[in-house]
Amino acid sequence: MDRLVIKGGNPLKGEVTISGAKNAALPIMFATLLLSKKTILHNVPDLKDISTAKKLLEILGCGIKYYPEKKICVVEPPEFPELEAPYNLVRTMRASILCLGPLLAKRKSARVALPGGCAIGSRPVDLHLKALKKMGAEIEVVEGYIEARCDRLKGAHITFDFPTVGGTENILMAATLAKGETILENAAREPEIVDLANFLNKCGAKIKGHGTAVISIKGVEALSGTTYSVISDRIEAGTYMVAAAITRGEVYLKNVPICAMDAVFEKLREMGVFIEVLDNDKVKVIGDDSIQCVDIITQPYPGFPTDMQAQFMALMCTANGTGIIKETIFENRFMQAVELMRLGADIKIAGDTAIVRGGRKLKGAPVMASDLRASAALVLAGLAAQGTTIVRRIYHLDRGYEYMEKKLSALGAHILREKDD
Ligand code: EPZ
């Protein structure tokens, strides 16, 4: 296992380039199972989750090559994909459930390990399964595996109880090869879903309404292949904007998906962080000691993203005043709070609400990462804290942030990766 050793107190200065979006690349990679021709994906970030998805696609029969230096992934989809996504892989990455829809659509059968929960919540997939049953799939859970089979999936009118991101992606993919039209209501509207739909349409799918709460998919007989560039990562961009603010620095971000970040820009500006959009994908961010705490409620897109909640909690520990954070998406997403308190933060948790009393001078200490965004929050707090912060179990971080310590060092942070015995 590795750890990060951070000597805090340096205001970050300079330019950072945002990588491709993990949460767009993953569904798009699984969507290649639907295709009949080779596909070339650009701007695919070099992350642990991407290599896990690559391993799973190989097990399912894809010929797949990833070139980390060029961020290119080349996929040769199999005519008849294998049917089983094994537990030993699925348990390391819950997004593996996204192979279920494509396998059912392409092979009319699938055996996918039921993803367990994770640190942030129980993460059920009941909405995925209910929707696939409406499309004609017979599904049962046997010894921890989802066993699904169907004749050809048929179009259905589906209304989700909750705008589930993964559920929307699974049904979107499954419906591309179904017989007839599928209407998906209360669909998730995240930019990563729009990217997946744009990719599938480039391969010959007939998807409309993506990015709104009502998506229609007219089934086709086959999908070809294409060349496609994945969108940039709005959560990575938000994380580096917070890094600039929490260290009171001045940072230029490149490749920022600005149109996907309204809620994050809004909240940072409400705190008093200076943000200037320099052209269509470049942003200048300056932080100073005048920043104020704000209230945050996490919501499905286009509301404030739950994936930015932990990072804002860290920022508010060092801002003036008091802020209230309400986490409405996941039932256990305040794991960073107790670790931030080890650095001197003043946070009270009451159910789905956290009260953050700011104005604190954080002091470095050893802390433990628990999940992807909580680990990012601990790194951010370490950058601001006086003294040395050691963040352990940073394999969580490596799942979703490309070369984070290198990007931060280039901005003037004093941060080293070490082996953790
Ligand atoms: C996606 O997870 C993202 N992961 C998450 O990012 C993100 O936090 C989440 O969407 C919300 O935006 C990827 O895209 C790979 P959901 P997903 O289905 O699809 C409940 C990160 O940090 N629910 O929208 O799992 C569920 O329990 C990760 O990059 C059901 O109850 O999110 C949760 O409370 C973390 N039944 C809520 O909905 C279901 O069938 C949101 O889940 C499905 C979901």
C-alpha cells in the first residue's frame, strides 16, 4: 500500500490540465460490448478503475489495448461476449454492473456478481433490475450473482423511482438493441450520460433527450464502431479549483468542462473564491483568507454534485463562519469528517447533515482514506494544514485521480508518495 506525505502551507501556483472523466470513460468502455466493430477512445484517463474495467472486458472477450501515454483505448468487441463478470473483479469496482445491460442486449444472457456496498453506502442496484425486467429480462439472484436471460429485450416505458446514474446508463445501453422504443422517465441528467449517449449515437444508436429527465431510445439491429473522445472530468476539475482556494493560491486549469460545472462555480463564487473563465475550457481560480462558509445540499445533476461534497467540507474548515452540508444522495458519505477532525477541524454530524465551523488553522497529522472523494478531501486539507499530513490507503485516490501527486507537485505542493509498511 502507498501513502502520501504532505507538508502543507504552500499556496498553489501554476497551470494544471484536467484529464478525461472516469465516470464517462467507464460506461463508454462497457458500451463497446454492444458494438460489432473496432472502436478507438481518446482522453481515457490512466486510473485504477480504468485498468479494472479493461481486465473485465478482456474476461468478457474483448481485445483491448490501453496506451497510458496517449490516453488512448482501442477495443475490438467480440462477436459473442463471454457471459460472466466474476465477483473478484466486481467487488473491486461497483461500476462493473454496467456490463449487465450490454450483455443482455448482445447475448440475451448474463451472470454478473451482485456488487456489494462500499464505504459510502449500500449501493443497491434494484432499480437497474426492475427496469430490465420491464424490458422482458428474467432475473434472479443466485449465490451472490445476478443471473439474467431474455429473448430479445423489448422496448418499455420505464419511470425510475430515483434518477440513478448507473441505472440510466444500464438501460440506455440495453435499449439500443431492444425491439421497439424505450422511454426512460426520471432519468439521470449527468454530463457523463450525455457523453455515453453521444458515443452510442455515433455508433448508430437512436437516442434522443439525453441530458433531460426523459430519454427515448429506438432499438436498432446492430451498432458499428467509432472513434470518440471522452469528456473532461468535472469532479477532478472541481477538486483542483478547491485546491487553489484552500491553499489561497492562484491556479489556471485547462480542459475544464465549464458547461457541466455551474453548481460548483456558483458555490465557490458564493464562498468568495475568484473564478475567471478565460476561454472555452480554461479557468483561473484565486483563493484568499476572505472566503466564507456556505450551505450545501447535494442533489442529482444539475444540482450540487455529491462527488464534490467532501472536498467542499475540507475547504469550509478553513473558511470563515459556519456552513451546513446536507448529503441527500448517499447514506454514509461523511467518512472524511472524523479524519478532518484529526487535523483540527470542528465538524458536527447529525444524520444526513454536517455542521462545519470554519476559521480553523488546520495542523498536520496522520489520517486514513476511506473512499475516493474522502481521500481527495484529506489531501486538500493536508495542503492547507501547517506541518506534515500523512494520508494512508491512497489506493482509494488512485481509482479516480490521475497522477494527483505529480499534478500537485507541479503546482508547488510539497507532496511525496511513499511505500506504507
Ligand atoms: C454514479 O454512481 C457515480 N459512479 C458516483 O461516483 C456518483 O457519486 C453517483 O453516480 C451519483 O452521482 C460512476 O459513475 C461510476 P446512483 P451510481 O445509481 O451509478 C441509490 C465517484 O466518486 N440507488 O445514481 O452508483 C444509491 O444507493 C463515484 O466517482 C438505489 O437505491 O449512483 C444511491 O443512494 C462515487 N437503487 C443513489 O441511488 C439503484 O438501483 C445514487 O446512486 C441505484 C441507485
